[in-house]
Amino acid sequence: MFGKSFNQSTHTLLATGALVLLTLGSSFAVIAQPRTPSYGLGMPRTAGTGGATRGNLPQVVMLAPDDGARTLSDRPTFYWYVEKAPFRTTFFLRDSVDGRSKTVYKLEGKADKPGLYRITLPDNIRLKNNDPQRWQVRWQDEKGVEQVDVASAIKLEPNPKLSAQLASAKTELERARIYSANFYWYDAFDSYTKWLEANPQDQKAIQERNTLIKAGFQSSDKITPAVMERFLARINGNTVKTSATVSPAIN
């Protein structure tokens, strides 16, 4: 899986569709939960939080509600956290959520640091309107012996009124709040994260993003409250780092 693809034309991080390691913000607090837990799609639970081990964080945590979530973008950005490094990883986007789904996009990479990673779909890969799709992250140790597979669902759900409202937003923080208020989890997390990259000391934005994360994981049986506090502390760092090469492959 990770053989010849790494010897082909690789891309540095921060390129379109690249694998990016992020550490953001330095402290956190918790504010009230949203009134209605409507971020999810109500779909069957998946192994969305990865392989948990007692007393530690799961090896891989997908930044998405266990039962999936909606997006307004046909080229969304996906985020996940890796606790154990160095590692090899493969990102998959499937054309549906059922067992017979086909891979429409695959990206392979490797990294030597734990942290928060992201991928934005390239220009030639788009989500299908109102049709839930599955995305998957496969983590492997350097030798390919140990492996963890996690998956979640995403649904492109157009909303003309929301799009018009977003058009008047002047900052990523404004956009994040609009997305969150309308329960577009993927877009809200992405906008909060982009804002915090440029404004890592914005404590209110950190609080709001933490609240969003906790709302997405409130029904998780692996991310307990104690694990959540450790998780939030890990992802709220204060710098942006790049530390891997990737090679895309479209099936």
C-alpha cells in the first residue's frame, strides 16, 4: 500500500489535498453545550474515535460526530488527530456509506509527529448532493504491523439561505459561528481552526471550538469526559508545523 506511491511525484505539505500537521492555541475552557444535539446525521455509529486504550487517548480520533455530520462544501476539509508516531496513514473517501461503497479518492502519507492532521479534497473530487458518503483513515506503524481503521460519514447538504448569510461574513470566526448555529459541524470546525491558526490566543474562539468538539462527541463511548479534557489540551497548541510527504492516488 505504501510502496511505489512514495517514490512517485510527492507534494510538500500545504499543497492542495496535502496532509498537514497542526498544533493550535495553548489553553482552553468549556462553555455551555448547544441546546439541541443536531450536529449528527443520526446514522449508525462507526469506529469514529479509533482504538482506545485505558488511561490514554485513542491512537486516532476523527474530528467528526460519531454518527456523521453535514457540510455546505463539495470540497470539504477533513480533520483527525493521531496520538502515536511515527506512522503511515491512508485517507479514503468512499462514494457511499454502505459495505459495497467504492473508493473515489485516496491519499497516502507518513509522518513522525503526533498531532492534528487535515486533508482538503482536490479540485477534481467533489461530494455528491444530499447523499451521505464515508471517509476513512487507516493508521499503521512504520513496519505496517499494527493497524487502526476509523471511519465516519459526511453529507453535502446545500442551503441557499445559509450561503447568502455566509457571504456577508467578514472573518473565519464569523463564518464558524454561523456554521455552528446552523449545525454544519465540518465547516464550523474548519473555520474555527483556520481562525485559531491566525489568532492562537483568542480564548473565546478556543472555548467555542472546544464546545463544538464536545457536542460532537457527547454520545461517544470511547471519549469519556476525562479523555476529552486531555484531548482538548493536546489539540490546543500554539504553532503550525509540517512534517510529512504525501502521494495522492485516485481509484
